Amino acid sequence: MKLITLSSAVLLISLPIISTFILKGGQGRSSDGTAESTYYSHSFNTGDRGKMFGDENPCAAPNRITSSIEETAWRLWIAATCPVNQNQYPYVVWENWIEQDQLYPLDPKNGLKVPNAGAPQVTRPTLHASPLTLVKNPNLSSVIPGLLGGADQNCNKAGTPPENQPNLVICEEVREGGATEDYIAGTNLWNRGGQQKLAAARADIEFPAASVEIKADWIQLSSIGMDCSNLPPDFSQSIHVEMIHGNCFALAGMHLISKLLKNWIWATFEPQNPITNPGRCKVLGCEDSFGSVPAKTHGASTQLSRKLEKLMDAGSLAPEWKNYRLDGVQIFYTENWKPTLLGNSIIEGENAGVPLNESSRISCHAVSSVKSDGTDGITLLNSNPVGRPDPLPSREWIRRDFVWSLFEACPGANFRACAAQ
């Protein structure tokens, strides 16, 4: 059967794709010793990278790899975190992106109506539980009643909370950038029937290079005994805090992925806050040669590099964002024949209860897939995958280019109240 490639170049609503070429990754090695190929969206001489990016607007996302993968991750994060409003939602750019629940209607027969088409987000979407946490333990589901007229939010108790925070509740949201949203809408991936047809045709799902996604995990501060009306003086300067539907939350963990590489860039960030993030960097260590001084830590606080601080100042980021640090970046399944690891002490560690020495974001997302009968690849996630992905069960399955939000497509989505068909 002919292989169909879903290229975003044919989507009028998508951003244009930059031409690519193959660059051999010198340090990335697969389990059989062969070099892993990495595709860089790249159209200039590497010697010009620093010059080209030195004076560019930090609030404009890079469309190519900069002088290092860590710098690229930071530039993507800063562009997404540039301010929108000072004292009201949306506070930063990524809060104007669509939340994944809004992109997958519960009744696909009514069509897709994206709420942010043609206008910025005005009403904040509700937070939700971590699907990974509920896959591992559905009993952790927890409803946070809305206050002051706010909506209820279906969140979850932490899978592995710190000993001194046994009642820890974490809520999650996943925001899709414009190119990501356009591709999902334009290729009919927003409903399970569309995904089934693509699987039957053996389609090659390939998101455009401009695609970006941010996952944010919020701690309900009252669940750890904190009162938002009486926070310690330095607390709000060390972590981003918001009132969401009447409840007070602190943003304790962030994942960012970018399609600037063939297998995406996987980056994760946390604030240096011992109350909300007591396990930051303690298991895997953190390494950031671009933004952190010193570059490596196993839990001790670090300083911003002067280069990163200048970028944040140029983007007018609020003071609390300067206390966030890059835990690490992952672009290969393996390095020197060993599986690479990357995890966030909140998102994987405390929330989902995944041991961080078994956490590989690229390997987990490689499992995202669908069968021609609509069966979702989340049913294949029976362990904590690391290293190169296992083959799919049969030719009835296709991979979904690492994007897990596609499992939310109705009908038949796990943990969603899809309309009866």
C-alpha cells in the first residue's frame, strides 16, 4: 500500500516549513552502535549562528537551532513566556495557546470549533488531571471545587508526594502552539475517526517545524498547607502563582517540546523553590551549559548566566521567571549505547509516580500511536519505556509523531466523557 505523508506544506492554515537536511549526531548512538540521525531545520552556516541570533527579538521563537541545544530550549521557553498582561490572565504568551482539551471535542459529529480562533484566550480553561497519573492509578482523581463562581476542576492527588506533603494535589494543562493546532485541525487528527483512516492508509504523521507544546503542572497550594493571602515574603518572587477558578496554584513544573528536530527537542524546567520542588535535580542531576552557573547541580541552587539574564531582561519577563531553571534537554534515545534519561521531579516524579531513573520523555512519547480500528497506543504503555522504542504490534498501527495529546480524540478516548456514537 502506498505510504501517505501528511505534510503541513499542503495546509493553508499552517505555517510554512523550513527546508531540512540530515545531520549526523556525533554523540547520539543507538543500542546497536549506529549513529542516530537528527534532522535540523537549518538553512545557514553554523558559524553564523551566534551572530544571527544575538540581536533578534527574544519574544520571537527561533526557527532553527542556535549555538547549543540548551540555548535553543531557553529561547523557545522565553518566547513562550514573554508577558501579555501584568495583572490579569493571560499573563504570558503560552496562556494564549489552545489547551489540548479544547482541541478534541467530546462529540466529533458537531465538528471542531476552536475557541481561540481569531481572538486571544479571555476565559481561562480549567485545569485537569494528568492522564499519565490516571493511567497508572485511576483512584488518584480529585475534584477541586471552584470558588468565587469558578468552575470545578478535575485534578489528581500526587502519585508519589513528599513525606511532609501527603495531601499534595497537582493539576495539569497542555498548551498547543499555533502550528501544532493548525496541523491537528487540518489533517483531521482531532477526531478518532480521522486517525483511524490515516492508520488504515499507513499515513506518515509529521508535524511542521514550527510546532511547540508546553505542559504545565500546578500545585494547589492549600493542599500543602499554604495560604495565598499570607505567603512568605520571598515565595511569590521565586515561583509563578495564579488564582485559577478561585483557587491558588503555583507553577511547579514545565515541559516544552519543539519540532525543530525530526524527533523533537525535549526540555523540562522547574523553579528553585524548596517548598514546591524539594526533589529538583536530586536524582538525575541537572545540566545546562548555557543558562546555569555552575552548569551542573544535584539540587543546589545556581545562578543565571549573564547571557540568559540578558535575554530575559530583553523579553521583559516578570521577576519570578528568573528563578526557573532548565533541568536538561533530550534529543536522542541513546547516547554511547546507553538509554538517555530526562524527567521532571514534579511532572514525572511526584505527580505520575514515575521513578526518574526510569524516565525518558522521548521514549515515552514514541509510544503515541493508533490502530486502524481506533485502539489507542496508550494501551501499549504498560511500563516506563527508555531507550529506542519497541516495534508497533502490527502494520495496522501507525505512530503519531510523538504527540500524546492525540489520545484525547473522541470517540473512545480514555478518561474523557465522549458522546455516545
